[in-house]
Amino acid sequence: LQLLPGRLLAAQEDERRRIARELHDDLNQSLALLAVELDVLAAAPPASPALTAARARDLSARAKELSSSVHA
């Protein structure tokens, strides 16, 4: 019984580290994908300015979603 509090704290810290790694990995993947899509848009913009604007709005919305996700 004397060891239980220490083991519980260690388990909590392990879980926190696991969750932090998972969040970090997910965020990095999402940011990398967003960066690639922005590079593609810059390298080969759609023929129509309206399509370019629509794509930019979509990517902006994704960036805002990522920001909200990080905040949450």
C-alpha cells in the first residue's frame, strides 16, 4: 500500500507523455500536409483566380482548425 501512490503518479506521468507524443505526431503530420498543399498551390495555381481563392480559403480553414485543435 505504501508503494501505490508512487506507482499511480508514475502511471499518470507515463500516460501524459504518451498523450503528448501522440498529439505532437498528429500535429506535425497535419502541418506537414498543409505545407505541402500550400507549396502545390504556389507552384501550380489553378487557371481561374476564383479557384485559387477558393483553394486558399480551404487551406486557411484547415490552418484555423489546426490552431483550434492545438488550443483544445
